[in-house]
Amino acid sequence: MTYSVAVSGASGYAGGELLRLIADHPEFDVRTVTAHSNAGQPLTAVQPHLRSYTHLTLAETNAENLRGHDIVFLALPHGASGAISAELDEHSLVIDCGADHRLESEADWAAFYGGDFFGAWQYGVPELPRTKGTQRDRLAGATRIAAPGCNASTVALSLAPGIRAGVIDERDLVTVLAVGPSGAGKSLKTHLLASEMLGSASAYAVGGSHRHIPEIQQALRWAGANAPTISFTPLLVPMSRGILATSTAKLAPGADAASVRAAWTDAYAGETFVQVLPEGQFPRTADVLGANTALIGLAVDEAAGRVVVVAAVDNLVKGTAGAAIQSANIALGLPEATGLSVNGVAP
């Protein structure tokens, strides 16, 4: 069966990555692409690397142009997809790559985003450990899915196995992330210009203000935490895409290196797209470039009494578009890996 697909926000980075991956999906047929300021232009005028879509022209982003498709991917800024999604066909599969449907708590939405609250959809991180099973169990048959925040899913996948197994303390979690600027979107911003970034690294959203914090805490509660606290500091670094997240947590009483490794290897045993590396090995962002893969390295700092988790993802693939397509496959009953690869691009 072939599913008709519409991609909104197709002129942006997330929309472009959705289209790149869907081009290799045997069951998905992109019929409509939409944009805002770029509407009316050929898709390849703004995404010149997507040569298989030379026949498509960007339409205006509105509900009328998105209706009538089996699958609709929304790759829009936060606050923009909620209103449009309410006007889409009830039986269409809609995947929101923005933030509008990730949070269950209206108070968290008001504190970190503001504006209208549109309610939570099923969260699109299939491998995320929960107290029972994984998030995958909730995606089968879903018609509304919220793709994750790239930083949030990287940190949640890093820490949730330890929370579920009880080998780390949910308090005093600390994570520092090196992040490429493509996660900020395509809009022109002075601090994202090459002349500002090259040869430099800088922290942003310091001191608990980053919007992905409540999303991480929500995921950790699903894994069994009660009131997790996390210090979250992202660093903007001069690589176009990728996340390297270093997360640490206090060892729980009685936990040791063996029980820590068992918690993570058991959580991701058999997973195609989340892989725990052998002891002593740690990932690089280069290892996941272009792949729908999260690679995780583990260590126990005995002197500090802390677990150290290093995770690498491509923020535009496993962090966004790949997670959206993987979740869509599950919702439709297709093989989960359809159209997706574990293989990165090197050098």
C-alpha cells in the first residue's frame, strides 16, 4: 500500500530532512509540500539537494492544502502547528515535529513556551523506557504523534534506563550538550552566522531556562522518577548538525558498575536504533551523521560516585525527522526501520 504524504514547513531544515528520508521510503509518496514565505517557489529552489522532488512546488501552509492526505508531517515553529492540526482530517496520521503537542502539563507549557495550550499527543520516541514496556507500545495505531525535541530525547534516552532500574538518583541530574546550529532552524540570526560561530563555542539557555527541560522531566517520570531535577546546559558549537550529550547522575545506594551497565544494555537489548557501546567506548557525532541512530557510551566515576552517559545523535534525523518517520511506521503497522538507516556518512 502507498500512503499519500504532505509535509508542511518543507523549506526548513526539519522539513527538508523529512523529505530526504521519505524519498527512500517505499510506502510513502509525497504529494504536497508547503511553506510560508517561500510558497510559490519550486521545492528545489530552497532545497536544491532534494533532486528527486523537482516536480513539486511549495504551496501555502494552511489546513486546506494539507487535508486529504493519509499522513501529514508538520515541521512548523512552536505555536503554529496546534491550530492547523485541529482542522485536519480525523483519520489522517498527523505527526507534529514542533513542540505544540509534547507536554502533558499546561503549567509547564505556560512557563516555558506560553500562548495557547493544545494538549499532548503520543510521544514519538519508540525506545524510551517506561516503568512497564517502552513508548513504542503507545504508538501502534496512533493517529496523532508528537515528534520529540532533539535535545530532550537525547537526554531522556541517556538517563531513563538508570531511573527505571533504580541504579541512579533522580535528583542532581546534570547534562551538558554540544549542539549544532541546525537545531535552531533556518531563520537568519546573528549569533548563528559562520563568522560568529567558527572557532568558537558558547553556552545558551543557561540556568534552567531551556524549553526542553520539562520534556525531559516528563519522560523520566514515565520511567519511574517522582520529581526529577536536572541541570541542563547546551553549548552551541561549530558543526552544522549533531548532538553530543554528556549526562551524569549520582549512583543509587548499592549500585555498581555491573548493575549500571546491565540497566542500559537490558533497556536497549534488541533495539535497532539505540545502541549501547562496549565498555570503554564512547561515540562521536561523526558516527551518527545522517543516521537514525543514537549511540551511548557508559562509565562509572567511582571517585565521584556518579554514572557518566555520553550519547550522540544527529539532531535532524534521530532527533527529529527520523524519529517522526520511525513513529509513523509503528503507527501504520509497517516494519519500524522502513526507509531508515543505522549507517552514517563518513568522513
